[in-house]
Amino acid sequence: MSTSKVAITIDRRLLERLDALVKKKAFPNRSKAIQLAVQEQIARLDRSRLARECAKLDSNAEQAMADKGLARDRDQWPEY
């Protein structure tokens, strides 16, 4: 994975807490800790976006489409 350097401004108390976690070996270094935090936040935002989009779906229409697809394919299913 390619990486890039960025400069950030961070609250002093937050940085002190981060440094304490690095010192306790919770993270190998500041950069890795911040990278993981950003990845987690982006993943959380993606999940909430997916949930919002799913909430827009009409469950009756989705069920009707699924039923229609199943009925069409039913004749091709093997006998058990």
C-alpha cells in the first residue's frame, strides 16, 4: 500500500492520550494510530450511508421483484 505524508493539527490533550497509548504499545506509532482511526471512521460512515440507502427501499416492491425472479427460475431448479 502506498502512503503519503500529511500534516495535521490535533488538540494537545488528545495528542497526549495518543502518545500514552503508543507508549503502552497499543499502537506501534502515532501515524499508525491515526491511520486506523481514520479508516474506522470512514468505514462507520460507509455503513451508516448504506443503512440510509436501504431505508429508502420499498420492502413490498423489493419482495415482489424477488418473488418474480424466483418464480422465473423455479423451473430450472433440480428436484430434491
